[in-house]
Amino acid sequence: MNILALPAALAFAMNLTLCLIVLSSKPKDLTHRLFAGFVLSFATWNLGELIMINSTHPSYAIFGVKIIFVGLTLAPFFFLQFSFVFPFPRETGWRKGWRRGILFLIPVALLTTFFLIFRIDIEKFKELRNVFYYGLRFEEPLVFLVFLGLIALFSALCIYWGIRNLIHSSRSTRIPQYRLQIKYLIFGILSMALAGTIINLANYFLKLGWPVFFLASLYSILVSLFFAIALIKYRLLDIHLLIRGGLLYSAVSGFVLAIYILIIKNIGETISHRAYGKSLFVESALILLLVFIFRPVQRRVADWIDHFFYMDRVRFRTKLTEFGRTLTELLDLKEIVRVSCETIQETFHLDRVLFYLLDERGEFRPVHGPFPEKEKKYSPESPWVNHLASIKRAVDLRHLLEKEGNIEEVEELIEEGWLVGVPIFLKERIQGFLLLGEKKSQKEFTTEELELLEAFSNQVALGISRALIYRDMSLKDREIMQAEKMVAIGELASGIAHEIRNPLGIITASAETLRKYKDEKIQKEMTDYILEESQRINQLINQFLDLARPKERKWERCDLREILEKTLLLLSPQAHRLGVKVEQEVPKDPLFLMIDPDQIRQAFMNIGVNALEAMPDGGILRIKIWENGKGKVIIQFSDTGKGIPKEIRGRIFDPFFTTKERGTGLGLPIAQRIVTEHGGEINVEGEEKGGTTFTISLPIREVQKDEENHSHRRG
């Protein structure tokens, strides 16, 4: 391959790649097919240049010239056809019927006349390494000039007409993205024409000596880059992901092609010439080596394309990742809504964001943002919500209004300054939506930004889903707790009623007996019954109040041995009456604790009484106290009574649960509450055949601090 063909080869590779990508994305779409034809006409021009420059025979060069003229003639025609349908089809008679046929016949007639009438002479330029180039020599120059004028007039008319169509489309659309695409397309075409003129004038006035076909190929590369940028940055046909890959491989293949022409071809020929071998094998080996050497280049080119064309996408991707991490740490629905609005407002530089969420009544109401003066609510059947639910993606409200016609609710939103709506879906059902205001830069929303908003909405939907699950679980937990409280209250009420009903029955019967009999002995006996049962009721009420409304603790530094000694002194009459022997194992040294002595004595008393009542026929009550070396003091009450059945062992600390005839069922619950409030624990162990052990553990941390302070004061 001749080195002068390098620009044409690069331009051909890029234009052909763009053409195939555009055509393969939506092969049935008319807009895509016409734009592919427009780009293919430039690729045809580049192909003709390649054939002509690399030809070794005049007939091949003449064939290349004909291909060049095909591309140059068809390019303006395809541009005009493309302008009829981009960015949306225009109502014109030139798109159908006999008028459309005339437009197709004009380029065909021009090319047919050129091929049949005019003779092309080919000559070699020795100063350009014997490259064939076309020389326009005709027997009737005047006829050719007229023909050339017709081609120029047709091309100029197509370009003017196409630009005029684009300007009319720009004025008639209300969609900012369309206007931006049209402006760039018009500006790019005019800029390319100006660039071609400047290149040729510079070559002429500066006497650079570059051949026309070389300049034309350079110009074609500029056109290819313009198409690529238009498709990627301005979403001309919304196929940016395909274009990115195509542009990547075009750039890499063009780079490899340049290396091949400039280095491998010459090196291969030199080595084969000296080694008297065929250059094909040498070139193949060098190309294989080149593939391995430049594999890392592909990734670097991809990163460069991302940062050059997708700078905003990279920034948005980073924001989206951070947003997702933040949402995983939130479970409160209001907090998720607030963070979502603030993140979207900060990321897209918006003046305001309003969040609507579906409430319990099945209506969409604003939950965060600049609330309107008059609250607006939307039902799921409203036209605005229905359109948003059917589209299932972020939508420009002006685009929606232009596409769907007059929608009163959408018009009101636009009048209020809202530009974009973003639906929030949960389980294929719209759960809410976001309304986005204007950007602070006054720029319009691009298609890429609308796609990124969909990614944000998916993250918001996941966050809301977790928050709703957490809320439902919390509600169920509260309902369960409330139900458990009601059950506990019912059990307490039942226990109180049961315990009070018995003495009340005795009091009532005694009072009736007093009314019937006047005997003093009987009256005294009935009066004693009434007083005894009244005291029992009073004692029951006091115990219940101790359980339900604990007294304020009075912390004192006390020796636990003294409290136990006073407790045993109170228990000794009952123990003696029942024939129970009390054994105690306590340390000789004092055990000082910061406790409420009265409450701890009451806890010991309740456990001791419970142990004695478990041994009506006598037994042994063993009491031990020791330090376990882990910052706790252990107090253990063991009896040799009848034991506690396994099936009721877990209920002995429930209020009013008792197996005794005259028991209240409050002694052990009160003891447990006292121990727990002192930071300790109480456990029960025993055998069903006999014997029960209650173990109390109390912390001594506060004791240690107090002793340290006491020692410090003495020092």
C-alpha cells in the first residue's frame, strides 16, 4: 500500500464502521438507513481514492475515479433525504409520490451521463512516487463545464434545502435536545465546508505542494470525526454505546493500519529482500507481534474515549455508587426521601426537586421539596401518572406534551417550572415519582442524563423498598409487643381478681354472720376474720405496687453478710415451726456492695420464704455467698423441698403464678425485679424429685470504685 493512501484508508475504515453500526442498530428505521447511506457515500469516496492511488494499471485507476464521483454525487442527496426525517418526519410532498421519484432520478441521470459521455484520462505523477491520478481532459470542454456546473448546482441545492429543513424543524420543536442536535449538525456541516476551503487555500497560497486527493482524504477524516462526535456527544441517533465500541475499534485498527504502512510494510520488504524470501510471511509474523504488543493500547483508548466523550457519565457513575452506599445505611423512609432529593439536586445542579409518594389512601402526595401553596395530589388513574407509568423511565415533560398531545396536568407542571418526571417503581407498580426543576446553568437535560436518572430512580426504589419492609416489620413488632402487653395486663388483672376474690368472699361471709348472730364470741371470731383478710388484701396490694411501681432506690455501701444475717433472723421463726435447719456458708471478711439494703433484704426474704414453704415437713436450707473472681458476688439458696416440675420452671417468675393455696405469686417476680435493677441476675435450677437452688449474682464494680475513693480519702 502506498503511504499517500494512508489518510484515505483511515477515513474509509472510520466511515464504513460508522455506517455499519448505525445500520445494524435499527435496520428498519428510515432515519438510521438514510444516515447510514449518507456516511456510506463518504466511505465510497474514500474507497475510490484507495483504489486509484494503489492502482498499478490505468483501468483500475479509472474504476477508482468513477467510484469517487458516485460518492460525491450521492452524499448531498442522502443528506437532503435525511433532513426530511430528522429529528422527526416532516410533512412534505417531496417524501412520497412522483416528486420523490424525481429526486432519485436526478443523481442517477448525472452519474449515467458522466459514465457514458465523458472520457477520463489517467496519468502518473512521477514526483508523487508514480501515483495514478485523474486528469479531466475532454474533447468538448464547454459541455463538461456545463455538466460540472449542473453537479455543483445539484449538490448546493441539496445542501441548502437540507439545512433549510433542519432550521424549520428546530423552530417547530419544543424539545431542547432536538434543537441542540440540529444546531450541532448545521454548525458541523458549515464548519466542515469552511475547513475544506481553508485547507485548499492554504495549500495553494502557502505552496505546500500537497496533491488534491491527499487533501481530500484529510478532509474526509475530519468529516468522519464530526459524525462520530455527533453520534456520541450529541446523541444524533441515540446509539452511543454501539458507537463507543465502534469508535474504539476504529481508532485501534486505524493506529495499527498506520503502523503497518509506515513500519511493517517497509521492514518486511527489506528483510525479505535481503533474505531472498517472500515478504508475506515476514509481514504476517510482524503483524502477529504487533497484535500482542498493542493489546494494552485497547484499554487505554477505551478509557480515553470514556473521559473525552463520557466525562459526565464517569462523574455520574461515581455519584451513583456513593449514593447507593449511603442508601444501604438508611432505613427511615423520610431520611431516604430527603437524601435522594438532595443527591439528585446536587448531582445535576438543579434549582429544586419535589418527591411524590403513594400514601395509605392510595394517592400521590408531596413528601419532600418545595411544596406548592395549594397541595396537589394525583390519583393512580390520573392521565399524568398513567403516562408516566406506561413510559417507565425518566421523561422530559415538554417532549411528552409534544408527543402525546395536550395533557392538562403536564401543561400545569411545565407552567410551574417542572421539566422532568422520574417514576419510582416497586414490583412493577409505580410507588412515587420525582419532579425536577431547571438546571442552575439554564442548560437542557440530555438523553444521557435522563438515562442516568433512571439509574438513580432504581437505587431510590431499592432504598424505599427496604424502608417499607423495615417499617412493616417494626409495626408488626409493635403490634406483637402491644398484644403481649395486653395479655400480661389480662393475666395481672386475672391474678389480682383471683387473689382478692378469696379474702373478699371470707369478709362478706363474716359480715353476714355478724348480722345474723349476736353472740360476742362469734362476733369476735368473725371480726378477726375480717381484719385478717383485710390485712391480706392490703398486703397483696402493697406487693403488687412494689412490682408495678418500684420504690426509689437508696444506694448505700453495705456488708452483704449483715443483710443476710437480718434476713435469717426474720426467717428463723418460720423455719423453726416447719422444722427446717438453716445452714450458711459466708466469708469471714466483709463483702461491701453499693446496694439498696432494704430492697436486697426483701429479695432475700422472698426467696427464703419460698424455700421454706417448699419444705412443709422439714428439711435443710443452705445459703452460700462467695466472689467468683469475675467482678461478681454470688448468693445461693438451696433447699431440699419437693422441687419444681420442669414444665412450670419457666413460669415461676411470672406475676401471680403460684402453685400454693394461699400464695400470691408475687414474691419471686419482685425478687427478680430487684436483682435486675441492681444489675444482677437470678437463675433457678433443680430436680423434679426434690431440691431447688436459686442463684443470685450481683456486680461489685461500683464497690471497687467506692473502695478506691475511700482509700484515697484516707490516704
